[in-house]
Amino acid sequence: MKILSIVGARPQFIKLAPISKKIKPEIKHCVIHTGQHFDNNMSEIFFHEMNLNVPNYNLNILSGAPNQ
């Protein structure tokens, strides 16, 4: 079984933390970080403080106009 989690904003990190702790080791869990927050206090710090694994992928979208 595989699970894909896509996160990008504070509420999503908060929801991801308890879910990721419950996923059994034999289940492949892939995390995609949209990268919509360019400020360290708005993204990477959550992974550290909530003991989340580093995301498998970071899209580095950043905040800005949708066409950028």
C-alpha cells in the first residue's frame, strides 16, 4: 500500500503529524511539500518541531501570482 500526502500550509503540517506517526513501516508514505511558504518559520520548522520526516519532494512553488 502507498500513501501520498501533499502539504504546504500550517494546518496541513499539523494534520500530517499524527497521521504520519500511525502509518506502519511496511506502508510507503510519500510526502510532497508544495513549498508555498518561503519563510523558514512557515514550513521547515514544522517538520523539525513535529518530528516529521523530510519531504520526499519539494515543489518550491513559493507565494506569488498563480502564473509564476
